[in-house]
Amino acid sequence: MAEIPDVRPGQVWADNDKRAAGRKVRVVEIDGTHAVVVQVDARGVVDSRMRERRTRIRLDRFKPTSTGYRLVTDVPT
């Protein structure tokens, strides 16, 4: 099984849930057990319609399952 990368600010993750097809988020900060994210468009740019909205996602959801997230763009360590 492939190793799941650490969740770090700047990374872009895609939502695997079929109900949210095409949704991508950029990690803004890590807050204990959650990542604070903003929604981005296909290019990885903050979506202008969602600019002010920040969402918290549990870190254990950042894994490539049907209801998890998959890493799209990594950042240097």
C-alpha cells in the first residue's frame, strides 16, 4: 500500500466523494487534529466565489478512500 503523505500547508488535495466531483482544496494551516482549507479551482487558484470561506477537515480523512482526499500538488518539505 502506498504511503499517505503528511498534510502540510500549501498542498492541494482533491475530494474523492462522487457528490463533490472536481472539488479541490488547498491546506492553509494545520490546527491540531484538523486542516483548515480553502476551495481552489482546477488550476489550484483560490476560487473567487469561495474566497472567504474556510473549512476544517479532520486529518484522518486525507487518505485515498472513496470518502477521503487524494494529494494533487505537494509542497517541498
